[in-house]
Amino acid sequence: MRKELLTMAATAGLFLALQGNASAHENTYEVRSGDTLWKIAQANNLSVNQIIEWNNISSTAIYPGQNLSLLVPHSPDQTSTYTVQNGDDL
């Protein structure tokens, strides 16, 4: 009983420690001094044009502290669903 309580407490603590404010569908980058769109794109296997398009940037100028999305924006028509079938697993 004592071992189970300790295990549950440790699991709950780990869960709470790992829980952040961002959802699993968010991937943002905070621009630092000296960064360029090319450098950020290369580090994240993206193109400069993708970053520009996804963030509605009108030029290649970025500034420290700016947050850039590194994921394609979601729209209602891009949503997909899957119905779980017998025998499916993760």
C-alpha cells in the first residue's frame, strides 16, 4: 500500500512538472539577437517562405523577442477525423 501511494505521488508530480502552457500542436520559436529567418528555417527543417507565410510576415526583418510559429496554421477545413476500429492501438 505504501509503495503504491509513493508511486502514485511520484507519477502525479512528474505529470504536473511536465505540463506546460503550450498545446501539443504549438511549436513556436522566440527570436534571439543575431537570428535570421534562414538560420531558424535551417535549424527546424523548414523553408524561409514557410515561416514567412505561416507568420504573416511582410518582409524578412525579424527582431529579438518576436515569437514565430513553426507549424502550418490550422483551419477548419484541414481537420481530419479517424474512427477507432476493433484491434486498433496507438
